[in-house]
Amino acid sequence: MDTHLYLSLVPEALIASMLDPEAFGTYYAVGTMKKAHGQAMFVEVDPAFRDPFFRIDDGMKRCVPHANGNPKRSVYISVYRVAEHVPVSALGSLYLVTHDGRVAELKKETPPVDHAAGLYLYQEICPVNPLVASTKNPIQFHRFMSEPSESVFALPALYFAELKLGGLAVDPERGDGGELPYGNLDHLRQCLVDIRTKQISTKMVDRNHPVAFPYRTVQTGFYFGHGQELAFYPMPAKDELLSRYYAWWRSAQM
């Protein structure tokens, strides 16, 4: 059996497993009798990847079948400062898992250069997880959060998603936000007004926002930055979701 390396985003962890991505996603979200159920996100990591920060070889040696022949489902290699030690070049596909274990694969691409004009909303996923409003597009936001010349709190890595704002992206005061499933919409509107009218480009909407957010709120996709590198995982269009990931999409609406 092959041994896989997975970078879990919620919570942040590096895990070895003998399960393929779909089986691992189902196990990780639905779990066993001793585990809670819940949404999961993880990235497959090149199994040849090594870094002195991790005891990967030791973890791989422990990832062996059980006595009855069943595959070893998980061996935790690290649960601390994982994202900052895994370069973008080692990242494979991103897997989004619903609460009942449905799995959708998103392929890694080069980030798009062109972005829609307006305001943006970002869910930071790891290693920190605030909900942030910004006038910066995803590439600019990554640079702002990662370069010491741009920020006094530069992060070595940041994984985040761009979320939908609907009509609030162009008119935060009067734009239609009725279908947005965000709590305290008035507060969100005020944050967007502030970054548009004041001498600030980014404002925290919620400093400790739950990372398990509805997948239907993802706008362009997911951005994984490490230093100067930035990977992009585009969210499939609704037509593709309905045709290729129908069961997953139905589950994601619940």
C-alpha cells in the first residue's frame, strides 16, 4: 500500500496515511466512534518532501497495516507550525470535505493576474484564522500579509479563501447582502465602508472566526502563500459542481 502525506488545514497538522485522498477525506470528516464529525480541508503533500523540522521518516515507518491487514488511517507527524515549513512546490491537490464525508478535489494553478474591481472578504484558514475585509486583491493581500516591508506582523505562510460579498463588494452601504450567510451583516457593512473611506486597506471583521465556513460562499477559490510563492486552487463553476461533484455540492448546501 502507498503511504500518503496530508497537510490538514482544520486543524493544522501533517499526517501520514495509507488511505487515498477520497478515503482519507471520508475518514477525517466522519471519523470513528471516538471522533467528532465535521467539515475538513486538506492538501496532499509530495511524499518525497522532507524538512528537518518534521520527523517524516519516523512517521512513515509507523504507517504500516494493522495485524488484520487493514490500512493505517493516520499517523500524526506534526500539529504545530506546519504550513510555514511546507513550500508551495510540495503541495498537490486541495480536497474539500463536507460534514458527511463527501470529497471534492481542486487542482493547483497559477494565481490569476486580473481581479474584479471592488472590495474583498478573506477567510484566513491557517496558521491564523480571522475574517478580514480588504481593498486589496488576493495577490496584493498575500504580499501585504507576508512581506516585512508591507506589514510589521508579516507571516511566514498564509492559507486563505476569498469569500463572496455579492452587492456589498461595490456598494457596502446599500448593496444586496440578503443571501450572504454571515452573522452580524451590519458590522460587515461598516467594516467595508471603513476600508473604502478611511486611510486603511484592511480591517479585521472577526478576529477568531470559525474556519468551517459554507463552501458555497467561496468566490474565486483558495490561495496558499509561502514566502514569495503563491498557489491558487480555483473553486469550480456551479455547472461543474452540478455535473462532476453533484453529491458533494448537495451535501455542501446542508
